Amino acid sequence: MHLTAPATGRPGTRTRDADGMAVASFILGLIGLLVFNIFLGPLAVVLAAVSLWRGTNRRGRAYLGLGLGVADLLVLLTFMQLDNTLSWSF
């Protein structure tokens, strides 16, 4: 009994999954600039790295997601230093 799909599935499945991860990393990184950047920033970085590792066709979108995820963490660190707290608010 297999709980997951076999590793040798349809030929385009792996690339399509990587493309979806690249788009998801971009969207999460973009949203993370405004809210929940402590969670969405690292998630965007991980999804972008995995999609690049799997060979996505949307490399530009993955790099944007990676950059936005890092920017999320930099925004969080900046506001944490200014407020002297673990979180930030307007």
C-alpha cells in the first residue's frame, strides 16, 4: 500500500510543481512585506530555493520570491530594532 504517489509520475509533473512553488514564493513574499513577515518571509525563501533546485521554468519568479522573502526578514529586523520588541506595529 502506497501512501504517496510514486516518484516516477508523469513527465511534466515535477516541473509544474516547481513552477507552482515559484509563484507561491513570489506571492507569499509580496504579502509578507505587509503582514506576518516572521512566517511568510522564511516560507518564501524555502519555496523559492526548492523550486530553483527542482528546475522551474519560472526562474525569474523564483528569484523575485527569494528576494522578497529576504526583504521580509530585513523589514522585520529593522522594525524590531526601532521598536525594541519582538514584533512591530504601525
